[in-house]
Amino acid sequence: MPQDIVFSFFLIFAGALVLATIALYTRQPVLIAYIALGAIAGPFGMGWIEHPDALNDMAHIGIIFLLFLLGLDMQPSALIAVLRKATLVALASSLVFFACGFGITSALGYSQTDALIVGLALMFSSTIIGLKLLPTTVLHHKHSGELMVGLLLIQDVIAILTLILLGVMQGTSDIPVWQPFVALPVLVGGCYLVVKMILLPLIRRFDRYQEYLFIMAIGWCLAVAEGARAIGLSEEIGAFIAGVTLATSPIAQFMAISLKPLRDFFLVMFFFTLGAGVNLGMLGDVLLGAGLLAAAVLILKPITFRVLLGRFSERSGLAWDVGFRLGQISEFSLLIGFVALESALLSERASLLIQATAIITFVISSYIVVFNYPNPIAVSDRLRRD
């Protein structure tokens, strides 16, 4: 029987309302409520939503809008300056996290190929968790916000190259490894010209029509995201470039404010589908390994970022702040596991190991940030910053 999309939406948002209310009363992060709802209502829980994969594409739109909004609030000059520093830190930290994941997975008795892919999955931190829990004032106006965005963008580029390499290993990728490096500057230059020659004149002429500006923002974001995917990059990188190239517009802030409710709508779906995708029946088989990997991630990532950022004269407090906010694995990690599993490069047990590690690190790192650092969903008035 086809899944009823209206019933799915009812279950997701009515259920999210109930569990989020309980979470707030018990002083828990609301993100945990969305993940728990997915586990309860998904195919491995009560089975109320049997095919959560059908919602994945819509949930992915939330990530695209999130990156677009980030771009709208970042001036190109500031981005270039922070990327110089972030590139070295991102590359060095990725090597450390890969070695950690590979070593632990090998010691647990997994195959060398499984250990290789799990190591690759551990290299990245979550764009959604990291940026969702960052106050807007920090994200838009503070050095720590710019630094986090720079690190996450470099990680996204590494993740794209990893996905291409997995395709090459299986013989299913038609994209050469060098293509993203050529495609990125081409996309940036093309977007800059379109904004300067077409979009800015249109904005100046029709800036009184708010509905038109809203449609323009969505259309531009998704057009560049699709263009990026067509030339071998990710939709997320395309959306961010769309935002950065439009950031010089005088109405960039209006576009950002008008799109925030739409972004939050899709992000709720993202966390729901994340929880719904966990096979609770097989969880016991990988719980020990996932616990060890999660502990390594939660401890090693903050320390690594603290040491590496400290070498670039960053303040100790800022370095720890960034390290804890990036102290989890990524939605890209889940994608790498999925692609490798579909290509028969990864065992089902190792795939579940990645999923379980992601859930554990998402939950615990969210708790660490929500209860210790300024964030928009803090249960303490002292730490709540919108």
C-alpha cells in the first residue's frame, strides 16, 4: 500500500510536538525528541511509517536551505580569509580521525575494507548539528562562526572526493577525481556573473514585491544546488555558493529571515528519518563497537581541534568551543555508509555500526553543547542565544 504523505506529515509533526513538549519540560534538547520519534514510529519501531526513505529527499532539502542561509550571511572576503586557516586544520584532523576509526574497527575484527570505510566515515562532523546549535549572532558576526563554516565546507569537499573514490573503486563513477577541483571555481565564477548581471538588477527593480523576492531566493538556491550536482559537486556546496554570491545584495537579510521557517520544517524531517533508519533489532550486534567508536569521537575530536587550532593562535576557549561543537560524525558519514553498502563494498553489520555511532555521537554531543555552550535551544536562560 502506498505511504500516505498527509498521514506521514501528521505523524511527524504532531508526534514532534508531543515529544518536544516533554523534552522541554524535562530540560532535554529537542533534537533528541525528533530522533526518538523516528525510532518509535519507523519501520523498526511501531511501523507507523513503513518507508521513511520516501521522505529522505524532502529532509535533504532542509540541509540545502541551511547552507544557503549560511551563505547569505557571510561576506566573500571573510570566507576567503577563514578558508586559508581552516584548510590545514580540516586536512590534518581528517587524517587523525581516519586513523582512529580504521584502527578501532580493525581491532574489533571487521574486514580491512569495512575498517577503511568506517575510518573514512569518522573524518567528518555534522553540518546540521554544528550549525543548528550555533547562535545566530555567533554564526553571522563572530570569528568562531566563520571558522566552523570554513572547517565544515572543507570537510564537505573531502566527503565529495570520498564518494567519488568509492564510485571509482566499484567502477560506477563517471566523474574523474580532478573534476570537483575544476568545477568549484567555474561554479563560483558563473554564479558571481549571474548575480551581478541578472539578479541584482532584478532585485533593484522589484524589491517592493516580497513574494517575488521569496520565490527568487528559493529558485536561485535550488538552481545552483542542482547545477553543482550536475558538475560533480554536492547540492550543499552549491547552495552555500548561491548564498555567498547573493550576500552582497541589500535584501540578503530579508531573504534569510523569510526562509528560516521553511528550513526548520525540513530539518525536523531530517532528524525524524535519521531515527527511523536505525534497525533496532540488529543494534545489539554492534553496540559495543559503536560505543567504542563514539567514545573515541567524542573525546578525540575536541582535543584534536583544540590542539590544531591552538597552533594557529586561536584562543583556548574558542578552540574548545569549536572542538565540542564538531564532536560528532556527519550526515555525510551516513551517506558514505549507504553508498558503500549499495556498492557491496561494506557489510551490513559495518553499515549499522556507522549508523549507531552517528546516533550516539549526535545525541551526546548535542547534550554537551546544549548544557555547556550558548545555543538557540538551551534549556538554561543563561545559555540560550538565538
